[in-house]
Amino acid sequence: MIELLPGTLDSQLQRDTEFTHFEYFTLAMLSEAPERKLRMTALSGATNSSLARLSHVIARLEAKGFFARTPCPEDRRATNASLTDQGWQKVVASAPGHVATVRDSVIDVLDAGDVADLDRIMGRILSRLYPTNRLRSWGVE
Amino acid sequence: MIELLPGTLDSQLQRDTEFTHFEYFTLAMLSEAPERKLRMTALSGATNSSLARLSHVIARLEAKGFFARTPCPEDRRATNASLTDQGWQKVVASAPGHVATVRDSVIDVLDAGDVADLDRIMGRILSRLYPTNRLRSWGVE
DNA sequence: CGCTTTTAGTTGTAGCGTAAATCATTCCGT
DNA sequence: ACGGAATGATTTACGCTACAACTAAAAGCG
């Protein structure tokens, strides 16, 4: 599972949207934030990534016009990352295909009981892997 | 899960054994083969990887003395990969720590019912992701 | 206040993975 | 038996990630 699922999801995204799964996830998280804007640190929390990784990703996607970075007035160390209109449109355009892939490869092979079991089990494992759970288990994706 | 579990397992392995999860898995697969030897293609099947990826990995680990490659007499296109004694010893030394990590982060937070459910669910998803199932769902790891 | 520590973020580098190109050998139809 | 297709494997180039080093600003503290 660990070896196969990430590849499956990444392939579809890369093929249809030119995004990595992580890039897509970053776009998606930001798209749900108020004003579609977040501090780098907050975004790294929402995406469970290091700041370094996020910084590289934002730099790439900023060059492509999907993100904008602006210095934060209140704390001059901080940077706000925000979605551009182009970025927002890209998320909207990309989401259905990604969701369909997840449904197709995971959800649709399970019955209602399976899904409930899976949810319960993943919750238990996640709470072990990530005790201070910044990854919200509700409604993320 | 997809973002967190691989990182967790990789960290432990890299810290304690200097192996990637995939490298460890490759070593492990080969260690279970008759004579601890397999054709590259067979090994790529057992590890669910592309031949290209496997080739890179074997090249790295051969340089470190854990694998040996020998041309296959029957089919001169083919290459046999085999574990060296050093490689075998490394697997033996690495296994307990890895198994302990998997237990600790996954198995031990679940009760018997959960484990059964997880097994059933993973089986279903896997059969979707990988219809021609070369990944044996029995006893692999 | 001044000095250290912590927090926020970026940058450089090295390593791993993927995809595409390449090469050698074997298979297969006629 | 011969030429094209398929198979087995490697190599190259390039992109992403982790890790470590670094800069800058804010907090803590005596």
C-alpha cells in the first residue's frame, strides 16, 4: 500500500494537472483558508511539511504564477503565502479529477462498513504517528 | 497517512541501518529467495518497482558490498542479483528494529478486530491498484 | 537597554525516483 | 533463416526532498 498508493495518486495528478500530490495538497489547503492566505508556518502545519520543503514548493509555484508571497506587516520575519486567481482556478479545475481517482482506487472498492472501519483504524494509527495532531482528521480532502 | 507513514518508517531505517525503506525491502525480498538470488526482472516484480529504479538501487548497494550482479548463463540479456554474506548479515541485523517500528506505529494501536478489518480492506484496495497481483499478500514482511 | 535565544524563513547541496533514450539479446512469423 | 518486434537491463537527465547552514527579526532576561 505504502509503495503503491502514493504513486497511483501522483501519476494521475502529474498527468492531468502537472502537480505533485504535495503541490496539489498545498494549493488545496490554501484554497480553504480565509482570504486564501496563510503564513508559511501555518501552511506547513496544515500540510504536515517542513518549512524548507514548503519554501521550495512555494518558490516553484510562485514562478509559475499560482502563489504570491508578501511580507507580513505585523511580524517582519513572517511571510504570507496566498493563492493567485490563476492558482484558485487551477485548484478548481484539478479537484474533480483527483477526487475521482481517489474514489475509484480506494472508496469504490469498499462497502459502507469498510469505510467506517478504515476511518476508525486510520484515526488510531494517525494519533500514534502524530500525537500533536495538526493534521485535521475532519474534512481534509 | 500517505504523507506520514512512509516518512516514519524511512526515518527509523535511515537512522539505524542507513537504508531506505525500499532498499531494505529489496534486501529482504532477495533474502527470502532460493539461494538468495533472483533475476532483476523477478526482483522488480517482488518489490513492485520499475527495472530502472531497481537497477539504480542495486548499483548503489553493490558498490557498498551488499549485492552482487552476475550475468545469467541461460539468457544473456538477463542479470542475476544475489545477496552477499555481508548483505545477508545486514538484513538479519536490520530486521528486528524495523519490525519493532512497524509494530509500534501501526499494529500495537489496533486490537485484533482492527487488524482483521485492516487486512480485509487493504486486500480490496490492493486488488484494485494492482489487479495482476505480483505483490504477494501473504507473508511479505 | 544590551545580549542571548528562539522563531520565521530561505538557500545550497547531495541523494533518490521517474521518464526517456539506448543497447543487447531473444522470440517469432513467414 | 532472416528481419522486425519484444524483452532484459542500464544510463542519462532532470525534478523533488531532506538536511544542514545561514540570515533576519522578535522575545526573553538580567
